Amino acid sequence: MSFSTLPDKLTKKATVKLMVIVALALFVAVSALPRYVSSWPWSSPLKVQNQPALQAIRDQGLTLSGWQVDDQVKTKIGGDTWSIQQLSATDQAITSETASTIFLLLRPQVWEADQPEVEWLDLKGSQQWETDSRQSLPIEVAINRQENPKTVRINTDFFRAWSKDQTYAILQWYAWPTGGSPSPAGWFWADQRTQWQHRQRMPWVAVSVWLPIEPLGDITPHIAAAKSLGQSVQLALSQTVFPEALLPS
């Protein structure tokens, strides 16, 4: 063996040995990380305020001003439990705007780590709907609590859905105290802010309102009624299950 090549081989061996030591050190660090993380204050699950009230929605539904509950059931859709209510209008003004009977479906958060995911796909699949005429429908909701008026702005998904039996104008969104969106991403960012600012989770409820309309009818004439219903549902949630501390200031 030439002495001239010996330093290069020793250098290569030293490099390999160093890489092995670094890899082992990283493995030990990653293995020990959960023990250190478990002592951090945010490692334990953060709580959701008014969780019993959220769960009660699943069992009992929601009361809306100007509407009476004709029927309410709990049913499994896509593995999750929904409240389904059939409501009839008791206000003549409401009856003149839309159908006198609607369906309100609610899927509330029931535990801390529960997140909105594929609720809309589950509903569509369970009803075997065809859909079209989809549009975004922004809604503003005035909330008065302790003489402190606040405005919550929600964005909803409004579209036509039909099966062989019935056509509906559908209004859907994930509702939370400070707003609402048909996209789970909207709730995700609101939840992240709440965790950092209030040390708790942002509660949410999946809302789907079904307005029966004429077969393959135009949903445009029902926009005003849909907005009114969206306001009523968001307001009812704000007054019953959403914590006042999380409402917009």
C-alpha cells in the first residue's frame, strides 16, 4: 500500500464514522423528543367551550325564529351523526319568500380534536345528488349581546341539487363564532388564531339548509330566502352554543 494514499483513506473512514455518529445522535434526539414535548403547555388537548351544548344540537336540533319543528331525528351520514330537522314556517312573511317547509341538517363538533373534513361529500353521496348552479353567497349577521352589537360575516356555498325524487336549493357552510365558510381551510386558520390567543379550540357546526323547489327549477329567486335562513341559523348558534368570549370584538 502506498503511503501517499493512506491519508485519503483515513479521511474517508473518519468522515463515514462522523456521519454514523450524527445519524445516531439524530435518532436519539427524535426518540427523546416526545418526552420533552409532553411537558410543553400546548401538548395536552385544548378544550372547546360549550361542548355539551354543541353535542345537544346533534341530539335535539336548533330552534329558529319564525319556524316550528315538525320532526327531528339523528342519523349517521358518512360515519358521522347529523341532526335532521323538518321545519315549517310560522311567519306569513317567511312563507311568501320560499317554500313553507325546509330541512335543516347540523353536524356539530363533538370532541376537541374533531375537525371539518368531507361533510359535503358525505351529504351528496348519501342523497345521490346531481348538482349545478354553484355560487358563493356572502351573508352578514348582526349579533347583539349585552348591548354590544357585533357583525359576523360568513361565506356560504349556494347551489342546486336534485335526485330522481326532489330538487333543492342548498345553502351550506361551516359555522364558527367569528365567521363561517364552506371550506374547512377557513375554520383551520380561525382555529389556529384561537389556540394562540385564547388557549382553546374554535368550535364549529356544519350547516346544510335544503329548500325544496320545483323540479330542476331556477335557484335565483330563492337567494333572498336562503340569505335570511343563513342569518337565522348563524344567529341562533351565536345565541346558544358559541361562546361570547370568541365572538368578534
